[in-house]
Amino acid sequence: MSTLLWLLSFVLHGILLYAVIILYTRFSALKETERQQKKILEETENTLAAFLLELKEENERLEDAKNRADQAPDAEDTESRPVKPQKEPDIPDHMEKLISATEQAESEENSGTHSFEERVAELYEQGLTPAEIAKRMKSGKTEIELFLKFRGKAVKDS
């Protein structure tokens, strides 16, 4: 009888060891997957940060080019040369509304004493969620979340 119990004990121990080995391999595979996902997340964040910086630099270049184009005509050239009336192209009403809204937003942005980043940080410190900040700033929620994330501020509500 005791031989049978010993044999049963060895079999159960063997099954338990096999189960522990299987659990350990699954756990280590899960940890490896987690490390890979963190690496991919970091790469994605770095790529997005680089992309946003490129967009910002391109916007600044375009603004500089626009400012140079606005300042390009000299006062002497405009006085000596007759001004020809330019024909305005036929622009649909909805496009004119978009253009005027964009110009109005730019003028509001330029007239404000705080930059976009300062206003976002200020609103976030006041306790507003990224969605509420996006509505007030007339911007995208994802843009605000990315801005806050890259500035090292934890996003309270996603």
C-alpha cells in the first residue's frame, strides 16, 4: 500500500513540476512581449516627436516666407509702378468662410500675449481635461494630449 502511495506522490510531483515549467515559460514570454511593446512605444513616441518638430519647423519657415513676401515690395517700387487691379478668383462661399475663420484664428493667436503652449499648460494647471482644453483652444484632443505628454505632464483623463 505504501508503495502505491509513494508512486502516486512521485507522479503528482512530476505533474506539478511540469505545470510550473509551463507557467514559467509563459510568464517569461509575457515579460519579453511587454519589453518589446515598451520599446515599440518609445520608438513611436520618438517618431511622433520628430514629426511634430518637423511640422513646427516647416510652419515657421512658411511663416517667415509669408512675412518676407509681405515685406518684399519696396515703397519706391510701388510708387513708380502703376498698380493694376487684380481679379479675384471665384472662390466658393464655404471656402471664403474657412479662409476668414483661419485668418480670424491667426489674428486671435497673434494678438494673445501667451503662446499656444503657455495657454495649454495654464489651462491644464487649472484642472481642465485635455478634451476641454482642445475645445477652448479649437485644437485636436490628441494634439493636446501629445503636447502634455511631451512636456512631462501626466494626463489626468484620457
